[in-house]
Amino acid sequence: MYKEMLRGINRLKIPKSKFRITKSPMEITYKKHNTTIYFAGSDGIDDTKGIIDEDKPIKLVILDELTEFFDDGEGEDELSNIEATFVRGNSSGFQMIYLYNPPKNPNAPVNQWCKKMEKRSDCIHIHTDYRDVSPGWLGQELIDSAEQMEASDPKMYRWVWLGEAIGVDELIYYMYGNKNRYRPAAEEDIRYQLIGIGIDYGQQNATTYQAFGLNVGRRRMEGLKEYYYSGRDTGTQKSPSEYADDFVSLTDRLHEDYKCGTFYVYIDPSAAGLAEEIKRKAVYCDYTVKLFPAQNDVAVGIQRVQKCFSYGVLTVSPDQEKLDWELGLYEYDKDSIEKGKEVPVKMNDHGCDALRYMVMGMWLKIKHFLPAGERMDETD
């Protein structure tokens, strides 16, 4: 918010010399009237009480990223307490502004809270989107990003760019289709300097390795091959050492087919034993294998994979048969949607988990293939 206020001053073409701007404490003071903007976080109900000064009554409170109060805080109770804290002692002219990007699920707690607020006689609900802002403030790249998504995925566009609670499809990757399936022609001599591999590991459930090549020229991650083995289905469970042998066999084939010298591997955090076995055996390879524990933020990972599929910067090879099959089945639990939380069903998800690990791990590279307006998200 501090940076946004500074951007606002620039956009309004007000000389910064008219303000006293400090970082510690984080404040912006308009010199003419000695009015001050204070900035504070809220990790709990009592956090904001300390900024009240009886000699300087606060007339406007802005709460941004309101969804976080419901996801990580105490939700409506915390908001009500903040309102009571600041309205107390204010004789007139006090206002609160709540800002948030609506989750796509109409049943999400913040959306339900907004509906309750609309019933208050002292509340005005204003819905804005990027079309309400000066194009000069947005920049043409951002507008182009919105128009590209409108053309490629109208439903996602309505949520991302128009802020509509469009509802949640039970099928998570509903946008995945033929535009995302690709196999290089046999006559193409395709080489990848870097291949990313996501690993989902299971002792009884399936273990899978999903490999994707970074194609800078085509600006996308291209699916290459997969390994998939289920001890439950075969009746025979493999040891971590055997799985590591199978991993090296896969990377050997990829190295031979695509002349790749570096593999970035993002492995299920629960597979520490397999990670150690792969490290031990990869030492003897003619290429470099770098292992990283996978980032397991499911919601963020799913949003990023959806975005990549929507813009066609992520493809799946016909050789990734299990992954292709799972993408058509991977879905949210119906009861969780009705309760306002999207929780994937723990079925038909091994390849999808490995794909998500790869996208999360390679995100700093992949996001540059997206339109400029889509490269930032809540974790950047």
C-alpha cells in the first residue's frame, strides 16, 4: 500500500516536495495541512490499536487485500474489531474503505461478508475493473494481456480481469485441450539447454516423473516424457534405490534425445530418501542434475498451471499418457466448493502434482513467456 500511495502521487502529478515521506516509521505527510497517512499490518485483532493518537483523530482507514483477513486471519471478527477501534471517538466524517479481488467462488467467506455489508445502510459497494482506470496508468502491455485472455479463455478473463465471482468448475484444468498437446515432428532437431522434472512420490500410491523442456524460442515449456509406476496396481513396490535407477534411465534418454546438459528436478517434499538416492547416482551422469524440494502451495500452484494452459505456454506430449488422462479427471471436492474452499480430490492427481511442482519450481523462467500483465501474482 505504501508503494501504491507513492504511485498515486506520481499519477496525479503532485510534486513529492509537498510531502514528508519516511520509511521508519512508514508515513506520508502532506505538509500544507500536516495530515498523515500511516501504514500498518494486521496479524491479529489487536495489532492496529497502537497507531491511534488522541491528538490526531484518524478519519479514513483503508484495508487492502481483504481476502487475507479470511484466509490467514480471523475474518469478520477481525474486521469488526478494527472498525470499532477506529470509529470510537470519531464525531463525524469517518470512513472505511475495504479493497479486495473477489475469489472466483461465490461461497468464499470474503464474498459472503461483502453480501452482508451491502445490507448496511451506511455501506456502498463499488465494483471496478481495469476498464475504469486511465489507459495511461495501466500501460498497453497490461491491456493487451487482458485482451489475449478474453480471446483464449473468456471465463478466466471474467474472473481475473473483470473481478467476477464466476463460480468454480469441479474440473480444475477445464481449459486444458488440444492447444496444449504437442509432439515435435520427427524431422525437427530440437535441443533443450534446460529440462525441468516434477516428481511425485508414493510408497503405495504411484510414483511419477514428468519432464518438460524449456523452449525459449517458442516461449513455452514443452512436455517431453513421463515415468509412472504404481506399486498398488502392480502388486510390487519398488525401493528408493530402484526408483532412482529408473530416474537416471529417464534422464539418460532425455539427454540422448535432446542433448540437454542440465536438469532441474523438483521433488515431493516427503521423498527425502528418494532424493538422496538420486543425488548419489546422478553424480556419475554425463550431465548435471540439480534437486530442489518442491514448493507445495497447492492453490498458488494450480492458479499458475491454469494460467500457463490458458495462454498456451505449457504443452503436454502424447508420451505423457498418464498426465494427459489425469488432467481430464482432476477435480475439486464438491463439498469444499460449497463451503467456500477449493480442495482437490486426492484421486487421479499424481501426474498433476508433479506438473504443479515443476511449474512452481520453474516459475521465474516460465512467467516471462506470459503476457506482461500476467507475470505477477500474490507471491511475487
